Amino acid sequence: MNKSIMAKHESTFKKIEEFKSNTRFNEKLNLDDRDNVILSILQKNPDASQEEIAGKIRLSQPSVGTRIRKLHEKGILSTITGVNFGLVDLHLGKIDVNATDTVSIIKEFSNCPFFINALITSGKYNLCLFFMATDLKRLEGIVNYHLRGNPKVKDVELNIVISTAKDFVLPLNIDYDNKEQLNCEQKCGRTLEGK
């Protein structure tokens, strides 16, 4: 190998080592380099077989299977089944809320089929809610019916997500065994004016 190629590989290795040192992912998550490569491969291709991964990191297929199982058990590797927002014809609403009781607000939406997820945050808004619906009127109705006028809500801001930089997979909250969800009158489907 010529000197310029060797120097480039050494430079790349130093950058990777600096990145690992700065981010402290390995230390924080108790990972080794092979775990990192497995995660990287599965992130790029969730359908990669254990045999494919084994060939890339020079381990046996059973060893790769054991590592993947341990990553799942630690909660580091997770599989989410859902819809890719960029590929479906649904609207995604990001609703920022300033609430006095964030947990209570989240519980109110636990049976809502349009509710995707919630983040408790710091700053002006202490709660970020995600909803997906087939039309914008539904998202507006959810905000108007459940949040505006709610005594636990001080301020609310609805933003519609136009696009994402990467694939954004969202698990739908539709449960046909949930009687509360199936019996919901969906009054939030109407705006405050009743339209």
C-alpha cells in the first residue's frame, strides 16, 4: 500500500477514534466496535441478514445473533413498525404546548388513533405532541377541541410538517381491540365552528 493511502487510512482511523472519544457513545452504551458496526449496518438496512453482517465483521453467524439479541435486551436496538411519513399521503402535525401538567395531557391522548407520540421538553413549550391525520381539518380539530381552552394548557402552537431530511417511520396508534378507541365519538374531527 502506498504512503498516501496509508496516511489517509490512519487519518480516518484517528477521526473515528476522536469521534468516539468526543461522543462517548461506546462508554455510555457499553458498546464495542463490532456492536457499532452491527448497529450501523442495521440502520442502513434493517433487513440485513445475520450471515451478511457476520461476513462484514468477521464473526460467526451465531455470534452476530447473540450480539443482536443482547443489543435488543439492553434497549439499544429497537424495531419500530409503522408508516414512513415521506411515502404516505397523511398529514403530520407537531403541536408545541405549554402545559401545567404534561403527563395528564399525554394521558388524555393515550386512546386517540391519531396520536403518534409525545416529548416532554424544556424551554417555552414543555410538551411536543405528534399527530397524524388524513386531512388538515382533523389536526386543527384536535388542537381546538382538546387543547385550546383546556385549563392545563397555557399556550399551544400547531405546525404542519412539510418534509423530513431522512426517513421518518411513525408507529400508528390504531388498536382494533381497544374499545375506548373504537367507541370514540371523534368530536375533534370538527373545528370550533362545527365545520
